Amino acid sequence: MTKASDLFVQCLEEEGVEYIFAVPGEENLDMLDSLSGSRKIKLILTRHEQGAGFMAATYGRHTGKAGVCMATLGPGATNLVTTAAYAQLGGMPMLMVTGQKPIKHSKQGRFQILDVVDMMGPITKFTHQLAGADNIATRVREAMRLAEEEKPGATHIEFPEDVAAEQTDATPIRASVARRPVAEAKAIRAAVKMLEEAKSPILVLGGGANRTTTGRMLTQFIEKSGIPFVTTQLGKGVVNENRAEFMGCAALSADDFVHRAIGQADLILNVGHDVIEKPPFFMEQGGARVVHISMNTANVDPVYFPQVEVIGDIGNAIWQMKEELVVSPEWSFETMYRAKAAQKAHDISLSNDTRYPIFPPHLVKVVRDVMPDDGIIALDNGVYKIWFARNYEAAKPNTVLLDNALATMGAGLPSAMMSAILYPDCKVMAICGDGGFMMNSQEMETAVRLGLDLTVLVLRDDSYGMIRWKQANMGFEDWGLTYGNPDFVKYAESYGAIGHRIESAGELRDTLDKCLSSKGVHLIDCPVDYSENDEILNVKIKELSARG
């Protein structure tokens, strides 16, 4: 016979779990004791459940395997709700394990009791309360399977403390051998026929295309066809954006140079796009035709009603299309390349502005210059995210980690920490606004305790800058969105990190180079100037892109 909590850990080991990120409580103590005997799973203690959840989700994003996090009942479980939504909307496989009071003989009434399973239902793919030890192996296998299956997302198991202490003769269940279904040949032929008949096709790459094989197949497809491509924010880096065929990222909702390039297409191959992202284009009756290429059928909408759907493994579908395709001599991409050239010229005119506080386009240029192609930037949520999505060209998948699904603040630092753990030989930088950084800044202690090599760039404008930008655009008075900040250098030092302060634009590059080439956790306090966000992003770009 095996103790239930020991069996749970054995099941996780069978799944290949490497880490559990946790803020344990009283109801997790059996599980914690069982973990102490594991030689395969490392416990990473965080300072807030959100830190644990964001790290687990980022593990899933990088590896395709479900990251695992653990919290207690009640407030511990509610603190995981945001991270559950983050993983679910962003397509990141994650399993949450939460404790619970005894469900058979409890003497504590309703103290701290919430219906956590019901709470997790709308924001997970699977949620279940374990009522007996004999069901642990099947429920863990099912939770992991569903978390990793397309579209990946969040799952949840509630593990009551009396169940954790039970004895059972159950054993772990091994994962089955499963292959993704491939697209049907007639759908491939229909898509290729539309492509060969088109005059100006374009590829739009979304987050669903961010799979290792898919990226390789898309690169080969582009090399053969020469068809230009654009990305959504979650599709950045799927194909090397240094390629000539890259037309840009749809960071703004409309009226950017990249939207002008898309607007010149008469056929759009929409690869792995998910409706959780803002639409990179809007379909109209009589407008450009669309081929939807995904593991999932299209969600039809007034602005999205594709004429052909290629459903199945995306990488295989692209490979099949490449093999069948006869490149058309009639294709013309001249107007798309003009739009790209116009964007490049505009970006250069802004990126050389060395004012202080730092101008966002110059900031992006310097960060891109100092980061190697395999370096990873993890962005929190703020207006700077738009500048990085537009102007920072990603050479490899998962080197620009941003969230354009839930778009939550507070994820940037934990996401960067997970990246630094997984890829200790890569340069990793968290890029956070002061608002988002302070939401989980306590994880600086975790980063220092783990001995990570990590640079945290805090962009300080002493306000919720994204909302101020929207406030200005909507014609409202600038009011109600400013605050004070700690001395970030002293704050970093109080955790045992190394603090730096940028006091001129000329210091930025040297400071970044120094931090990225040094061991330990470094925090850089970098004041930024967002005063022209509204004028540039909402007015100038619209005017310039309209000119062609």
C-alpha cells in the first residue's frame, strides 16, 4: 500500500515533472512531505501564489509540458485564479494543485472553505476534487493530458488533506502514445488552389503556430514561395523576423504600416491565429479571401468567416501545402514591401532620439542591440509592450515573451525567472513597467535565493502609463493614474540584488551590457518619457501608413 500523497508525487514523476512552484499551506503538508523524498522534482518556494502560477505557465510555454504549481485552500487558491486565466487564454499547459480541509470528517465548519472546483470551472480545461486515493492516478493523467492537448491550457486538482493521508494500492498510469490528426488532402488541395490563383497572398502567424516543427515548416514554406508574412503579438519569433519577407507585427489594432501591408493582400493564409488576440485584420464581404490553418475550426465572427479551413497538425499542413505548391510568377508583393520600407524609415527617425527620460523607440533599439538572438525578454503588460511588439525583431521562438491574451500585469518578472531557470546559458531580461513590477516585486527575493542570472529593467513613469495613453486618446482629463514609487535601487539591494539607475540616455547601453554580462540579479531603474505615445501611436502612424 502507498500513501496517497506519495502516489500523487509518483504520478507527477511519471509525467516528467521537474518543478513544483508553490506557496504551501497547512492542507498541503502531506504533499510537501512526499515531495521532500522525490529525487526528480524540485520544489521552488515563491513569495506569492501568482509568482508560482506565472512560473508554471511559462514553463509550459517554453517546453510544451505542463508546469505544476501548488497552493493551499481559500485565499491560496483564489490567488491562482489570475494565473489560471493567463495560462488558459494564452495556451500554456499548466496543472494547479490546491489543498482543502478534510471532506469526510472536518471539525472546522466552513472556515476558509470555498467551492474552488466550481470557481476554477470557467477558466480551466479540467477541474476535479479528489474524493478518494484510488482515483489519483487516473485524475492526474487526465489533468496532464488535457493541459498539454491542443489548445493547451490550465487544469486543476483539489487534494483534500484527509484524502492525502489515505492508503491505496493504485499505481501511476503511463501516458499513451498519441499522434495529432493531420489535415485532409482535399482541404490541402483547396487551399493550394486558392494560393496559386492569388495575386498578392500573405501569411499571418498567430500564437497557435508557436510549435517547434511548425516554425521549421513555415520557414521552408516561405523560402520556397517567397510569400511575405506578418505576426500577431503571440506569434512573434515563430519565423525569424530578420528575414526580408517579414512585414511586421500587428501590435496596434489597426491603421499601422503592417495593416497596410495586409490590406494589399487578396488572399490571407491565417496560421494558428486564436480569437483571444485582437484581430490582425478584418474580413469584409468581397474583400480578401482567407484560408484558416489550425488544429481547431474557425470561430466565425462578423469580421472573420474564412472560405477554406485546413484543420489538423499545423506543421504537417504547411509541409503538405509546400510540397503541392507551384510558385506563381503572377504574384506581386511590391506594395507590401513599400509599406515595410515606410515603417523602417519612420522607426529609424524615432529610435535615434536620445532624450532623457528615455524615449521608448530608442529604448527598444538599444535592448535589441545588446540582446543576442537567443536572448529572452519577458515583458510585463503596459504601453511599452506595443513598442517592443512593433519594433523588436525576434529571431527565434519564445525569445519575446509577452501576453496578448489575458494581458495581465505582474507576470513579467516570474516569467523571466522561469526562463532563467530553464536556460541558464541565455541572457534573460524582464522588462516591466513600475506598476506591473510592483505587483509581484516580492519575487526578487525568490530570484536572489535561487541564484539566478537575471536583469530586471523597470520602466518608471510613476503612473499606469497604458491607461493614461488611452485616457488621452479618448479626450479625458489626465487624472487619477499617478502614484509614488520606492527608490528602486535601494529596493533591489534590500533583497540582495544589485541596483542601477539610468540618469542619461548615454548610460543605457553600457548599463545593460554590464548587467547582462554579470552574474546575479540586477535591477535597472530606467525613467521613460511616454508624453508622445498618443500623438505617435494614434495619429502620426495612422497618417504616415495611409500615405503608403
